[in-house]
Amino acid sequence: MDKELLFEIIEKIKGTNIEEVEFETENGRIRIKQFIGERKQITPVQQPVVEIKEEIVSSVPTKVETKEEKKYHVIKSPLVGTFYRAPSPGAPPFVEEGDIVSKGQVVCIIEALKVMNEIESDVDGRVVKILVENGQPVEYGQELMYIEPR
Amino acid sequence: MIDSVDKKILELIDKRVVSGEKLAEELGITRTAVWKRVKKLRNLGYNIESRGNGYILKSRTELLLENEVRPFFKTSFIGKRYVFFKEIDSTNTYARKSVFEDGTVVLAQKQSSGRGRRGRKWVSSGKGLYFSIVLKPSIPVSEVLKFSLIFPLSILDALSRSGISSKIKWPNDIYINGKKVSGILIESDTEGEITNRAVVGIGINVNDSLEDIKEIEDIATSLHIETGKYFDRKLLLSEILFQIEQRYISFLTGKKDEILKDLEKNMLWIGEDVVLTDGNSKTEGKLIGINNYGGIRLKTENGILDIFSGDLSLRKVDDV
């Protein structure tokens, strides 16, 4: 194992808020940890083997996430189309803000080419915010709703 | 509805008189049971005449019962399960409520509340074809648009085999001489990025007279009205299912972009000035064609626009 490399990594992460670096060489797997202060709410993300350089570059900006994004699950539009909150005009909406939803429950329709795509929630939780108006066009990947997972 | 004993009766009395006694003997049932079954068959629309103490089948039923349509099917999995209703609210609603295997066809002689896009009504006179197909493609949702084009193209091909030339009004209405003859409503379930199930509802005006579609005669027509002929709905259904299965298999095995070319070749109003209405928004422009995803491409005052939903109509001269 190249010690120089190890020292270099330690030097690089010192003073940053990177808590942990793990990587793999042909000789094995190395994990470097540092104490960065009070543990905040950390989501248990499975970190695969991380490329050191990338980790250093990318980890700093990711900390500037908005609070909402972190706390809530975002339902995004899987396609370009028109957003509908109810199965047909005049029918009650699938969900309202504040409603409890379960995984697999239909929360809205995105229509494209006269195909009514029923979009299901992929988590159990509560609808915190609906971001798009009924009948509005939506883009691929556009955020539709925030769900607070439970 | 019709079991193997009924089928046997229909077979035996087809074009020849067979006595009730003989039927009872052949089928191993009582004469009363024979009589009851004949009564049931008559109620289902079979024209069975009594001759002396025997029966003869003069004509078959108009109802698209499974035993009537099955012999014409040329498909391998579409229609393998076939569910028939004399009358139901909507075949799509029914097909979506239950768990059906891939390829199931739900057909109704009449729909009491046939549905179109966004709560619109589909008029089902009883002389057309109204059915839904359950498909489980498991494709990325990004491919659903191309997938949805399989259906209008298949109907167009089936009609063309009956000598009828038609066009597709984007995205999936079938038009003959400027009026709608068939409509499609697809309802799909998308979890994450994968579409697991699509219920494809198809309505076609076949033998409807002008009187039958009076309330919509300005915008709708039927195959009969356009040609003056009557069509065998069993043959038409079987041909449509066959065309759909062919295109669907070829889609799943990778030939996805052919669909876009085929649509563009058979599309209504290319090169003309059109209006696209979506809710309260209206976009005017020249219809150039379709984009790589199946959306429509318009040349507008603000440049070229790709649009994925809405109702297309021809811009009238007095709109200009």
C-alpha cells in the first residue's frame, strides 16, 4: 500500500466535513474516518467503493442541499406530459396536501399521447406539498410532490 | 355462458332438423334439459326454429360470445382469455379492477358509460366493437408513448385489409373522410420508471347507422356509413387483435422506431395549419410531423414546438 497516498488523502480531508472515505485497491479495502463534530441526521446511504478524487470534489457541494429535499421524498414526473390530480374532471383529487398515502397508491396522472399514466407513490408517508397545478404541462424529472416518509 | 353441451346442440342442429328425443339421447340429458338449453340459446340470440318435435339452427347470434369469436382468432396470447358482457359500464373500468393475465380481452356488446379521454363519453350503440386489452409490457415509461402508437396503426392495418382506407389523427383516433370512426383510451400503471400494465380500450363504430350515432353525427361516422356495407364484427375483431399482437411482439423485440415512421406516413393533416387545445391553452401552428418520442411537432410563431398532450384540430379559415 502506498503510504504517500494515504497521507495525501488524510491531508486532503482534514478540515473538510468529509466523515469517511473508503476505497479499494488490489491489496484490500481502506477506510479513513474523521470526527467532524456533532452527528447530524445522516441518511443511511450505502456508500459503494468511492473514488477518492471524486469524493473530495463532490462531497462539498452536496452538503448545500435544501432542508426540504433532505427531509422529504420527492415524487418526480417520469415523462413529459400533462399533470392531473383527479381521474376525470369533476372527480375528487387522488390526494390532497396532508393526506396519508401508502406505497403503490395512485397520487396523480400524467397524460401524454392520450395515455393516462397513473403515478404511484413509492413510499408510505404524508403528502406535504403538491407543487404543480392541475392541468399544467410537466417536464421529465420535474418535481410533483413532497412526501414525508413515515 | 355457453358450455360444451350447448356447443354440441348448436353443432347437431346446424342446418338440419334433429328431434328433441334424439338430442337428449346423444347428449345423455333429459328432454326437459334439452328444451331449457334451447330456450337459453334463443335468449342469447340464436335463431332456432321448432319443426315438428325437432329443432334447426337457422342463424347464429349477433352477440360476440366466446364460442362465436374464438374460431376466428389467429393470435397466440391476445384473447387467450376472453371475457364477454352483454352490457357493462365500461370495459376499461372492468379490466382495470381485476387481476387479469397478459393479453386478456374484455368485450361488451354495449357499454352504459363508455369512456374517452378526461371523462368524455364514448357512445356505444351495440353495433360496434367495444373492448379492452390487458397488456403487461414492463417497459420504461419513456417507451409507453411509442407503445401506445401500436394500437391506432394496428386498427388502420386491419381496416385496410377490409378495403377501407383511413388516417390517424394524432395521437390515436382513426378518421375516415374527416370524421372519427374509432377511439382509443389507454390507462397505464407506472411504478417508479416502469410501466407494468396498460389497459387499452378500443371503440370502433362498425355497423352503426346515421340514426345510431345521431347525437355525434357531426364528428363521428361508422364503417357502414362510409362504405354502405355491413361488416362481420367477428372477423374484424380477430384481424385487429392479430395486427396488434404482431406489432406488439415486434415492438418488444426491438423494432421501436418503425412505429414512428408508420405513424407519420398515415397521419392526418401533415403540412396543414392546426390548433392544439390542452385545457385552456391553445397552440397554433403548422403540423410538421412527430418527434422521436411520438410527440407532435408544430412550427409556430415562436419556433418549433414539441407537444405531448392535447386535442388536435384543423384550423378553420375563419379562425385566421
